[in-house]
Amino acid sequence: MRNKKGDDFMKSKQTSRFISLLLGIVLILCMTPTAFAADYNDVADNAWYHTAVDYVAKKNLMAGTGGGNFEPETSMTRAMLVTILHRIEGSPVVSGNGGFSDVRDGNYYTTAVAWAEANRFVNGVGDGRFAPHSRITRQEFASILYRYANAKGYDTSAYATFDGYSDASQIHSYAETAMHWAVGSQILRGSSNSLTPSGSATRAQAAALFMRFMENIAKEEPTEPTIPALPEEGMITMDITVGNTTFTAKMYDNETTKALIAQLPMTVNMSELNGLEKFYDLPSDLPAES
């Protein structure tokens, strides 16, 4: 005897997966609006990090955390950091989870962690774990950026002593070279006479560090994601209007596409996870292609 609830659940999962893929294709082929610092309720025009937030938002390196907020004082996590680096590199496709037991398939950061581990930009925290949700410290941040810069062949010769910083003794040996470089290149700036190496790097600080890194070290634009060419056979072209803007998109002519078209115009709700990945809530009665 078949379990109807189980069948319905599996069909729902199949539909969700297909619709996510379908909508992903639509979004890739369409020009979508870019966020700006002014769009965030909690980023004041006179905030010291306003320009940096505006930069990372325009470059699609960092997104909001939902509800129109950026949460500048929230601590960055290890997962967030490698995800941003992965985006700078153009989001290359990498399989696996980096061999970490706490990095599950399907998470927004899984591919980024696997990519960063494969290139030796990051290490685990021991016991085969990556600790994706752990806060990232300022010295860890500097170390990862330093490894990435070296791998890219950027100039990492900048150097500054720790003279005048009262907490320099708190810098771990693994991070000393990276911290000398980060301070010398003015990517990392202390406050008063403190570097706060073991302190959390906030989202505002991360935005500032990435802006300085891209402008002064990389001196280049983030790599655009590589979008594979799709077979033209069996595709249809349709116009989608959002507000006063009309986009042209291509989708495959199948039952799901027809069902989607039949429900236009429709309102699609968007939510965000960890300020990084966007999810779109579509009608649950759209058929799934098998």
C-alpha cells in the first residue's frame, strides 16, 4: 500500500527543486536590480561603513539579512567569509564538502567551503570539522585573505610592525605574517592602540576589508559567474514585467512553464537565509516535470 502523504511530500520536493531550477534560469537570463547601501534601514548615510556596504552591495558580494536590514554589527561567520571569496572568484563549481563532517550537502556555503579547502585558503578547526557558523576573528580573516592573495599572485610584500599596539601579543603565530601584511597594506586598521586580533569581525568591518582588498590589492573587478550556454531547442521567449520594468526570459516549453505562465500576473515572495541566499515562494500546485 502506498503512503499518500509520503507521495505528496516527495512530489512537493520534486516540484520545489524543479521550480527552483526554473526560476534560477529565469533570474540568470534576466537583468535584476542591484542593492545599494541606501536600501538598508540600518545603514545610515553618515555611518563610517556606508561606502563599504554600498560597494559590496553593488558588486553582489554581500546581501542583506532580510527585512531591509544589513545588520552591520552582526559577527561574520566562517561560512559567510568563504562564500564572499567564492563569489569574487566567479562562483566556480566544485563538488563535495571539503571533507568536513559539519558541512552538509545543499547548504548555501557547501560549494564555497569545498572550493576554499581545495585551494588551501581555509583549514578546519580539528576533528574533521569546519565550524561554518562560528564567528571569524580578525586574525583569521587576515590569514584567509593573505592565502588567497598569494594564490592569485597579488603583491603581498607590504609590511608593518606591531609597534604601538598593546594587544600584539594576542596574535597567534599562524597569523603573524598575514597580520603584518594586512596592517602594512592598510586592509586591517586598528582602533587607537589596539588591533583586536581575537575579536569578531563584524559585517560592517568585513565590507570595509573587502572593499580595501579589491581596490588596493586585487585592483580588479570580481569575476562574473560563468553561465553555461543552454540548448535553444525547445525553448520559448516570454516577457515578465516587474513594476515598471519588463525583462525578457527564455524557458523550456513544458508543463511547468505553461502552468507558471497561466498564473501570471502573480506575486512572488522573497526571503533570505543568512543574508546570502535568496529563496522564492511559488505556488505549490505547479506540476513537476519528471
